[in-house]
Amino acid sequence: MSELEEIRNCLIEMKDLSSLMVDLAFSSVMYNSEDIAEEVYLLEERMDELTLKVKKLALMLAKREEDPLKLLSVIDMAEINEQISDAAYKISDLVLRDVEPHPIIRKIMEESEEELGRVTVHRGSVLHGKTLEQLKLPSKIGTRILAIKRGSRYIYNPGRNDVIKEGDVLIAVGSDLDRLRKLAGEEVEEEE
């Protein structure tokens, strides 16, 4: 893969990542969720890695470019996404530092019917091996999957053809995350 293709892939991931991080950061404050705040922290580390990678690739590519100054826009784009992720981290850090939310935030939380959380897919789960289209989670249990964490890799805004696998961590929002946890086999694990 050429440096230009690698830069392109990194910037696409950074765009998706910064968008997800902002959503998760605000949600971590609204739902006072340390789980989600910690996820933002992990994603911020990934953003740091991607920013450094883009800068290194741009420097290597600059050696062969006729007009290397054109690559400044690539570096600028990486740095802007990094700034967005830093801001998301600062938002979620409020939860990690136990900063008491303003009463207006509590009011919003009380009025919200949705919950945000992480759900791990365990062995024997009915979710394993099925696509999001097959599962129809939004219509069946009122839950949307915002991202799938598979090992250290994230699938952002997963599509209907993405397959759920054992060990996946689902970052989900919905009105009944307990049902999703049951489908994922989390309750079975606790009983053993």
C-alpha cells in the first residue's frame, strides 16, 4: 500500500473516530457513565497513534512530491481531528474526575429514555455470527449499535452487513440495554 493510500485510510478512521468520540463524550456526561468515559480515553490513545502515523507518512511522501507544501493540508487535517478528540476527552474526563454535573444535565438525563453502555458478546450468545440486519435490534429491542470493538480495532457506525462475533464489545444506545446484555450472554456469565 502506498503512503498516500495509508494516509487516506488513517484520515477516514480519524474522521469516524472523532465523530464517535464526541457522541460518547457527551453521552458519558449525560448518563454519568465511567464505562463510556473510559472508552473515550482509549479512543483518544488511538487518535494519538493515527496522528503520529499520518505525520510520519506525510514526511516520507514529501521526499518524492514536486510540491511538498501541498501535504500541509494533510497534516492540518490530522491535527484538527486530534484537537476534536482532545476536546472529547476533556468532556468525558469530567465523569472520570467525579465533577458533579449541573442540575440541567441531570434534568436532561431524567427526561432521556435511552441509555448508553458497553456490552460484551459471550460464548453461546444468540448474537454471535449474525449480521446487524438479521438481528434487527432497533426494531426488536430499541437498541442501536454505535460501534463494535473487536480486539483493539473499532468498527465505527457498523452497517447492516457487519457480523457480531464472540468477544466483541458493542457500544450501544437504547431503551433496553439489559435485554441486549441478556442476548449477549452477560447474565449467563454472572450466574456461573
